[in-house]
Amino acid sequence: MEMNKINGIVKNVVIFLAVFLVINYAMQSCQGNKQQTVVDAGKFVFTTTKTEYSRTALVTLDIKNNTASDIVLPNECPSEPFDVYKFDTAANKWAQITTSPVFDCSAAKEITIPKGEKMIIPYTSWNHSLFGELGRFKIEFKAKVGEKAETFTTPEFTVVKEGIFSQLWYGIFYRPIYNGLIFLTNVLPFHDLGFAIILLTILIRTILIMPSQKAMKEQRKMQELQPRLNKIKEDYKGDQQKIASETMALWKEAKVSPFGSCLPILLQFPFLIAVFYAIKDGLNPDNSYLLYTTYANFSFQDINVHFLGILDLTKANLYVLPLIIGGLQFIQMKLSLAKKAQKAKENDPNKKDKNEMEMANSMMIYMMPVMIAVFTASVPAGVGLYWGASTTYGIIQQIIVNRGPMPGPKNDPSVKVKVIS
């Protein structure tokens, strides 16, 4: 497989998988992974998912009803679910802590856990308010099991200081971008979140225009070199050492790297991921501790989350938005890979290699938009709007790069590169 084909595949697959899977998993892993031992011999299991959380990790309860009766969990919104206790070292006793953030409770209701069923309950809207300080904690609640009232208490768990990588992530990337989103939302008419997302995306993409432009140009150079690479493979067929040395010489002559378009993209990851999470989690009032003092009194209730009056950015849009985002992604893939396919048809004397390249390009062109569309349908529409704005920016940028002059040596397949040994 040609190095530029590998480069193109790696570039696009890594963008999707790393942003939404690998890095997300890595961030969660850095926040502790000790699991509670669940003993469920015919009892109601009430425990946390870990014995240790960092201050930036989400405290989550693991509840399993192994009794003979249904269990009803009370609705105390906006107060936290169940009773939270922190150990007061000065008084040497457990003290209850409470919080009542301001957010919409209209959709909140009692939760019934049928017998034999399991449920996960995160403290998403109360996490930092309750567990933002270091120390020992436990959670308990009272419930009626059959005819008997019982009190259930989790084992103790500890909140510890976040690691150095988490501190750098929040201090350098996430917090500034999150505050940028709040700033734009605050200054725009009607506190319109949708236009704030679009403006923030344009701003970040413009700041990162140099590395992204370099990545696109490097990819185009590799596409232009493809006929000459194929000629080398044809001339030295069966001699892998000679093919490798001639290929390296050609790259050196053209001043390109086979992974030159990947490295600039990797540099963009922290910024783009920070934008993603700022939009995904930014409306949670529990995150207000991340706001700079300038926005200390900012009211999340004033934010207009209905883009153009029809799209609720806090909820997933299952059909229209995913189709639009998938279409935009398809256009971008076409622009970035179509020229490669055209060159292969015009100049590739090796039919087998041409077919392999066409198959790889087709997979990328059609599979990536489907993956992105499915992802868009599973997240709040605000994230989809960000992805759409970013993709549109990328399309315009790719068109400019494709129409620009191509620096470097001419792509004459008849030219051979001589290796000086």
C-alpha cells in the first residue's frame, strides 16, 4: 500500500476516532479507575463506581435492586439525589453537605427501579458543588423495601487532587475556550448560543489555520507525487529495498514527509477537543467554577438554546442535522481525496494498485460521513452545529488549497530519481 494512501487513511480515521473515542477514554482513565466490589446476594446494592475520584471526575452511583420489590427513588430536584456526607477532620465526624443549583426541573420525576434491574446515576448537575473539595465522602438514602424502611449507605470514597495533565488541560485549553464561548454568548443579541458556537468555531479554526493549511498542502504534494511513486514501483518491481530507497529519495527531492499532513493535525487536537467539550458540557451550571471572575455572575438561564428558533441545541437531533453534517463531511472528503483518485486513473500503469486506491478512497468518502452522521445523532445538537461549522470552514479552506499553485518539482512520471550511495 502506498505511503500517501496510508497517510490519507490515517489522517481521516484518526481525526474521528481520536477526538471522540481515544482521547475521551484517556482523559477518563487518568481520573482513577478503582472499582467497588459489588456484593449483591439478594440485597439492594448502593455503591459508587470507584473508591477514588479526582476533583474533575464525575461521581457516579451504581444501584442494583436485587430485592423482591420495586424501589422508588425520590425526586428532590434541584437538590442533589440522596444525602451526601463529608468527613470533617476538625470535628472528627461526618457532616452532611447540600446544594441547590438553579436549573430546569420540569422534566424531573421519580425513578422506579424494578426488582432485578440495575441503574447508573451520575451527579452531573451537582458534582463540583458537592465533591469539589478534597476529602472522604459517603452517600446514603432511605427507602421502603416491602413493608420495611431501610437506610442504604455507600462505602467511603475519596476525592483527590487531579493530576498534572488534567491541570494543564483545564488551564491551557479547556478553561480559556469555555470562557470564550460564554463571552460570545453574553455579548451576542439575545444571548444566542448557536451563533456563539459558530463564531467560536471560526475563531479557533482561524487561529489554527497555519497547521491545518500545512497539512492540506502536504497531502496535496503527496497526491501529486503518486504517479512518480507508482513508476518507481513498476520499474523496480520485486526489489523492495530499491523501491524504498528510491521512494525516500523522491520524498527528499520534493521536500515532503509521508506523515507531514498528520503531525499538524495532531497539534490541533487539544484545541478542537476543548471546543467540543465546552459545547457539550458548557451549559451545566455546575461548571460555573471554571468561569473567570468577569463572568462570576453569569446566568445560564439567560442563554437562548434554540438556534434560529427551531433547533434545540441541548438535545440530540436524530434526522435533519445528522444528514446535513454527513453531507458536509462527504463534500470535504470528496475535495480532499478526489484529486488523488483522478491522478490514479490518468497516470497509474498498475491496474491492481489503482483498484486498491480507488477502494480505499471510496471507503473513506462514504464511511466517514456515515460515522459522523451517526455520531451527530447521538450528541446534543450544539455539538453537531460545531462540527458543521468546522467542516464548512474546512471545505472552504480545501477549495482554496486545491486551486492554489502547486510548489515543487513537476510530476513527470518518466523522471527517475537516482540514489547516490
